[in-house]
Amino acid sequence: MTSQLAPAETETLVDALYAVLALIAAADGEIDEKEHKRFLEMLSAAAQTDEPLRSVIKAALDHAESREAKAYASSQAAIDQVRAALRVVEQRFPPEATRSFRHGLYVMGKAIAEASGGGFLGFGSRTNQAERDALAVLAACLGLEG
């Protein structure tokens, strides 16, 4: 296995990051500024680690200013993008990197969901039902327990 990715593979992985943003943040109808900001914060933090996929994260950040989350026709289209990325990671990286990628996508999705919202005066759940449903779909796609 090699960590050298072709440009198309890198793009597939970058698209998966934005697919998670679209799946979770748009679950309630729109991607708000707090959700987008949290997404960029998560990418920035990950870019500072020794993560095997750090080059993909940096590529996502390099194009963040000019890139919007793709308008996925459905949550299924976003999930399909995540699955395509998982296939690339499974083929090109060792199992530990694959586990880390799966976990990282879920953690990012959860952080995005918790970035805005909240109950009365900030008490209560920070996620709404649509976001919790989207997180459950993401967890299932990733083979994780939500």
C-alpha cells in the first residue's frame, strides 16, 4: 500500500470532507456560518497533526476560500461520496489510517452538528433531530456506532 495519491484520489477524499459538511450541516435546511467555521477549524487542527492523510486536509484548506460544499441532490449522494473516499483510503493506506479516517469523519460531523443550535438560553441538545439522523446515517456508512 502506498500513501502517494493521484490527483483524482486526493480530490475524492477532499470531496468527502465537504460531503460530511453538506450531509450534517444542511440536514436542517442550510449550512450556517457557525457550522462552516467549525468545519474549517477542524480541518486546521487536523492539518497540524501527523495524520497520514494530512496532505488531503491541507488540500481541502487550500481551496476552502473558493470552494463551497457541493450541492448534493440528496443525503444519499453525500454518503456515496464518503463511500468512494473510503474505498480509496482502504486501497491506499494501512488499516490504522483507514480507522483514523473513519473516526475523523464522524468526529468532524459531530462537531459540525454541535456548532450551532441549542435549546432555550443554550440549555438542551445542541443538535436537532435532522442532524442526529444525519449523524446516524454517517456512522452507519463509516461502520461506526453512532
